[in-house]
Amino acid sequence: GQGFGRALLAASNPEVAFEGCEFNAEQVVHARSLIADAALANITVSHTSFEEAARHGANDVDVAIAHGILSWIEPASQRAVVANLERRLRPNGLAYVSYNCMPGWAPLAPIRRLILEVKQRNPGDSATQIRIALELIEKLWRTNAGYFVMNPMAAHHVGAMLTMDRAYLAHEYLVERAELPLFADVAAILASAGVTFVASAALLDNFDTYGAPETVRPLIAQVDDLILRETVR
């Protein structure tokens, strides 16, 4: 990304070494300017692909972060990310992986697909494509299309989308490859790197008292298999 989060972490934790990789040259330049302006000596940013990054280092990272990446990239790059985890993460290291998943995103999947259909039928820049898509979706939303009547979450989501930055929405929705995997799918991908599930990074998700209806909690407790239990949860 733009490197702000990584630079902020480096500035806040001078005793920790940070690194990042990014394939967009302009964003690398921006990240490096932040690092230089703050005179940070504990962070490096590489202009590289996932495939190239996977060839360097071995058992030298305590924490690896893949935020909003794994389900947005093509299979070759996905395999490279997993290979990177397998190669670089130390034993007992921590991997943080974030992604939009099913079934929570199920009501919103048609919105993503509709935006892609608009993109494919409207050649031009991303700003124009996202504008056309949002105008169409807003009209459907405001005319109480059946999809929104049956999916209150989708209606709420569209209301929020209309207030968001258009550049962010283009980045989020115009990506050609954007899967919505189940938890079990991601667990299987990461298992090939020797990475096993520990907990959700969203704290309250780990406590069924807060994250699940009272009637469902006994059912979750009856599932012994870790991956299946988290899938049910």
C-alpha cells in the first residue's frame, strides 16, 4: 500500500525491525518518502512482486501481515504469498490474514458482481466505471428493488458505500479477481505453509457470548473439530 501504517508502526516501535513489499512503484516512492521524512532506521520497503519476495530470507520473521491480499490476487501470486509464509515465518511466529469471507459477505456478493459487469461494459478509467456502477446501484436501492428488500445488510452497506471515497471503492470493487472464500478455504491454503488457526483478530469474535445468538451457542460447543467449529461459528 502507501506505507503509512507500516511507517507508523516503525515509528512507534523503534526496537522492532519492519519491512514491506509492494509492486506499485509510485506507492513505494511514497512509502520511502515517509520513512525518510521521519528518519526511520528500522524499516525497509522493497519494490517487488510476491513471487520475487518469496525467494528471499529464511525463518527470519516473527510476524507476517497479509491485509486484504489473499483473496484478491491470482492463484500464482496467492501461492507465492503462502510460500513466503512457509519460508520466512519463524516457528511459533504469527501470521495475520484478513479477507472478506462467506457466509457473512453472501448478501453483498451480487453488488460486487454487478460492479464488475458495469466495468466490463464501460471501457475507460476506473473513476468513470465506479461512478456509473454507483449510480445504478443507488437507483436500485432507492426504488426498493427486491434484492435490497430481502437483504437489509446489503441496503445498509450501499448507504455506507455512497459516503465512501470513490478511489477506495474502485480499489475494492473493480479488481477482476476478488473471491469470497469460506474460513475453511483459507485455513486449507495456509495449512500448506504449516500455519494453523489460533484465533480471530476481531477480539469479540472469539467469545460466543458476544458473537453468536444464545440459541446457537450449544451447537457450536458440540463441534469438536477446530476448523469445522470456526466455519460454523
